[in-house]
Amino acid sequence: MAGLSKLNNGIAVVGSGSATPLQKLSNDQLGQRVETNDSWIRSRTGIGARRVIGPEETLAGLASKAASDALEMAGWDPKELDLIILATSTPDDLFGSAPQIQASLNALNSVAFDLTAACSGFLFGMVTAAQFLRSGAMRRALVIGADQLSSWVDWDDRRSCVLFGDGAGAVAMETTSPDKDGLIGFKLRTDGSRGDSLNLPQKKEFSPLVPGIKHQKSGYSPISMNGQEVYKFAVREVPAILQDLLNSNHISPDSVDWLLLHQANQRILDAVADRFQIPHEKVLSNLSFYGNTSAATIPLMLDEAVVDGRVKPGDLIASSGFGAGLSWGAALFRWQGSD
């Protein structure tokens, strides 16, 4: 019976943090590199600028700053932390950057690992952390979304280079009593048959190793994306999964305080809001300033809205992440904040 009671642990989201690179690249500056301009980019994406990690910065450094801010807001000692999940597709170390973040935070008692699910990564990481907390195996977790897509963009391809930027965001989650459970529900999906619409593949280059044997050289090609297919996928699947989640939890769209979607394209955000008749002022968006920061977009936007006072304790947030894989997911949670 003790084991069953642990499965009923509630989840509280009690802290947030974010960090972005110092270098800001505007649309007009990007037009110095490729044939584009501010009007063209804004009209098609809603993006006005993006941040790019510079020579004195690292992805792990940004992630550590976001994580530290989330710990501070939660009021936690790093040594009380049990779990760190870094959602990223662009680690500094291909073996994983989460352990480096654990060391920088001095979170000596936590286990740390990377999770890769591209732009869906943060929500996938949040749901993964919640399972450890619900079971009672762990009590406090940090989930970080961070990506450095500037390293993998073809900066001479104006169709894709205008979309992406670098950044990091984090949330602190802990167990609470069942009656205060803040993670109301979630749904996750994957369709690998459509994965070629958005990918970052290995280069298929082989070199002789010994007579009769070749080995594949390391390296990846730039991001490859079929923009029209990804857009159609998002405007179809995101409303569907959110509707399914709302229905299964008997929640009406007008009960939602904030719509917090992956920041990929303003037209997608607007289309989803219109589908649910959610006023656009309830749609959280900072796409204009940062572009698509992949796994970082949702926690980066959440922290901004918490810090400036828009999101308040008790607010109900409907969130969805979507992207490469193809993968997508949705979560309903309440922002609880620290006491």
C-alpha cells in the first residue's frame, strides 16, 4: 500500500529561469548575409531578431545560468536536488552536457542526463521528470531546455536560417500533496514516418580504416526542413492533441489562463488560438525577440512571463511542443511558484 500511495504524489512547478546569448542578430543584419529583409521575415514568421552564442559563451553555460535562476526562485539548496534533465539536440559534448551543468551548480546529490527530442524536448523532459516525482523515487527535479541551433544552420539558406536562435530555460519541479497537484495531464506523440520533414542528419562520408574496411567519419549536415510540411503538421496536430487533452480532463478552453506553445512561427500560434477561440492576448509569445530556440522556447517564454508578472500562482497553462521526429506533445499544468 505504501508503494501505491507514492504513485499519488502531486507535482508542483515552483521555479523558473532563463538565459540568452549576448549577441543579437536582427533581420536587417541577417540581410547583409542572405537576400532577405525585416519585412519579409516578419510577415512570414513573426521573427524580428535572434540570439547567437559567441566565442566567450557555451550552451552549458547558458543552461547553467537558467538552472541557477530556477533554483534561486524555488529557494532550493543545490544539494537538495535529485534530478537534472537537459533537453537539447545540440550539447557541447556529444556524450552529454547535463553532468557538466550538475557540476557547475554543485548539485552533488543529483543524477543528470541529456534527453533529445528536438523542439518537443522540454515537454518530454518535464513529463519524464514528473514520473520520477510521482513514484516517490525522487523529490526535486530541474528540467532545462537549451539549444544552440546557430551551429547547425546553413546561414546561406534564407528559407531556414531566418528561423533559429540560441537560448536556455529551466523549471524547478517538486513533489507535493495530491490535492495540490499542478500537473493536470499530458499527451505525447511521435510519427517517425514523417521524420524527413525536419532533420539534422549525419554526413555519409566513409574513409578507409584497414584493407577491406571503411569507417564513417564524424560530422553532421546542416538542418534540413520542408517548411510547408512542418507548418501543415503543426496547425493540424497541435490543436488536435490539445483538444484531446482538454477533453480527457474535462476542461474547457475558456478555463485556460495562458496558451504557451513552442515558439516556431507566429502564424501557428495565432491559428491554434483561433481554433480554441482563445484571445490573442492570452497567447504567450516572445518569438519576435528570440526566434525558434528549439527545446528552450517554452521555458524561456514561461520565465519571462513569470518574472514580469503576467503568469501568477494558480494560473492554468495549456502548453504544446512540436518539431523534429516528428514529435509533439501537450501538457496542462498550473504555475505554483515558491512560497
